[in-house]
Amino acid sequence: MRFTVITGPSADDEPALIWMSASDPQAVADASDAVDQLLKRQPLQVGSVFGNDRLLHVSRLEVVYSVSPDDCMVRILRYGYRP
């Protein structure tokens, strides 16, 4: 089953800000692509429980997301980057 990955309104600008301030923008882009692929295919099997949501780390990028299995939707709530 494939999930649709969307970004919540509070996280819309975060990927661009992280990419622009990163010392290695390509690594951020690669990590973002990997996050997208993982969440499209198996959002409940990757990451860990984070309160009522989930937390996934790929390289230095982290995302907090929620999953709606009934709708096959994943909503990214927040991005973070560890330099």
C-alpha cells in the first residue's frame, strides 16, 4: 500500500530553510528524498513513537509526522536538522 505524503502548514518552509543553511545542501536533498520514499511505503514501520506522532531520522535530517492508515496519508508536522 502506498501512502500520500503531505506537509502540514507549520512545516511548509522548513525544508527550504534547512537546505539553504546547510553546509552540504545535496546531503539534505538526498535525505529528504529518502524520507519521502520511506514514508510513502512504510510509515508505521520506520521511525519511532514520539508522543502521539512518529519521529524519523535519516542522516542529519529528522521529521515528526503523523499517519492516517485509513486515508493512506502521512502528514509531516516538523523538520529538523542536526549539523
